[in-house]
Amino acid sequence: MRIKKLTTTMFGIFLFLFTTVGMASAFSVDLTYPNDPGLTTMTYATVTGTVDGSDSSLFHFTVDLAPNLSTTLNGGTNFGFDQFFFNTDLNLTSSMFQNINPTGFDTITYNKNADGFGQFDVKMADHPANNRTDSLSFDINYTSAVTESDFNLLSDGNAGNGNGHFAIHLAGFDYNNVGSTFVRDGVAPVPEPGTWLLLGAGLVGLFLYRRRIQV
């Protein structure tokens, strides 16, 4: 009876883990750390990334400012962000960036510094118009399968205000005599499903070892 119950439990655990691995990997990261001492630590924006559920070579990005942020920072008529920085271990080209919204963020450059946050692999900017937005979405259509870990990497180089996985340039406000700032995230990457699988397998092994000792 105990063996049957144990077998059922193990099957349930592995079924959950393999189901998790089969799902599209994703992350959601808050940008909370400004590089200006006149600003407080809070959620300024959220970056989400998701591998397409039916096409593993397609990755969806969204960047959204926090609700009511304009009110909090006394934003003006052109309040918003006009630059987005991220890192990747992929060899991206401009043609791989698709469905960019707003369309003005199609100025894509590489190995750029975000003031005080080090060097990021990719910078997307709305130039030369300098129009700002409260939301950005785009897809990266790569030549082979990708995972969230391909984009959840820290910036490089000298970063007096700390390295980040993602950053934006926010402007068009007046708060404590500050009118613009760069903001980065401050959290570790979300564990990949494969990591959860290894952790789960280890826990199952530990459970079996304890059962063997008790018997």
C-alpha cells in the first residue's frame, strides 16, 4: 500500500515538473532603481518576456510604465520613456525585430551604456523625434529556438549605480528638481523550468532516501 502511494506521489511530481518544462518560459521584472539620488526606489516600469507557445524561435517583449506614475512624478505632456535597454547572448540583427509598437522605437543600436548602469547589448530608442511612450511591445524572430535565459542577463562594465538586466530612460517630469532618469531592475533572473526540474528531482531523491532509512 505504501509503495503504491509513493509511486502515485512520484508520478504526480514528475508530471507537474514535465508539464512546467513544456510550457513557454517567461519572466516579469520590475524596474525599481533610478540613477538619480533625488528619486526614490519604487516600481517605475515592468518588463515581461515570453517565448511564443507555438513557435520557440519567437520571443515577445513588453515594457509598461507603472500605473499612475505620471501623477506621482508630476509628469508633463511628453512624459514617458524613450529608450529601452536589454541584454542577450544571441546575435541579433535589426531585421529580427518585428511588430514594434510604437513604431518609432525602431532605432536599434548595440553595446550602449545606460548612465551608471554599465553597458547593455541592445538599445532601442525613439529617435530623432524623441517622442515618449508609457508602453512598448515588440517581437524578436530568431533563427532557432530561444529561452528566457537568452535575454535575462546582466549588463557589463563599470556600473557605479549597479548592473541591471533591463533599463529605460524616463523623462518629461518634475520631481525633486529631477526631470529625467535611467531606471534599472534589481532582482535576480527567474529560475528556468529546467532549474525547477533539477530541484524537483533532487527533492524526490531526498524523499526516497529518507523513506529508505526509515524502513
